[in-house]
Amino acid sequence: MILAVVLAALLLCFLLVKHNVGVPFLAMIAGLAVYEAFGASFAATINTWIPACSEILAQHILYGLFVLLIPILLYFRAGKSGLFGILRVIESVIFGAMLTILASGILTYYFSFDTMAVDIANWLDGIRGYIMVAGIILAYVDVFFYRSGQSF
């Protein structure tokens, strides 16, 4: 149930606010790459500096910061989207679905998943690659048209 609530809340937010999704989506992908490359070693360093903070908690905080929080903050600071109509809706759905996929790992750790959440997570994991590729393409298109001042 928690995954359905997160997905619905993100979709509603992104469809109503209508901000540029391009830069936040690309920041999310960059944050994921940085976390996968350096997250574990940086969490171990944080654990060494602050022994009260467990390494798992440090990893979750870094993951949440790099992959979830910063892209969402960038989204709310972005201007209006260069896309409109069905392309903007598709881009918002893809951004919400990708954030839900990426947040599901942390949510699994802190909440128990019911069968509906497991089914949603499995379905989204199955199409993760397609969502990521489509999101990156639409993010580049959105950034291109946002920067040039044109609409598509």
C-alpha cells in the first residue's frame, strides 16, 4: 500500500505543478551514479567520523539525499516545462515512476510491503530500463526546449 501511496502522491504532484522535469531527472540519474560509485565508502567514512550513526543509516541518508531529495528540490525550483500536452504528462509519469522505483529500496527497509506493493515493485522493476531510457530522452528534449524558449 505504501508504494501505491508514494506513486500516486508523486504523480499528482508532478501533474499539478507542471515544472520542468528534465534537469531533476538528469540529476536523479547522476545522483544514482555517484551513490553507486562512492556511497558505500562515504557511508563507512561517516560511520568512522560519527560512530553513533550506523553504516546502514548513513547509506540510506546519502541515497535519499543524492537520488531522491536533491532532484525533488531541483524540481520545485525549476521553471515551467517546455513540454505540454501528452508529452508533459508522459514525462511526469515517468519521473514519478522512476522516483518510486528508486525509493522502494529504502521504503522496504523501513516499512513492510503488502502484496499490492510487492506486485507494483516487481512490475516497475521489470520495466525500469525502459522507464530510464524514455525518461532520459524526454529529459533531454525538455531541457532543450526549455533553454531555447520554444514549446514542443
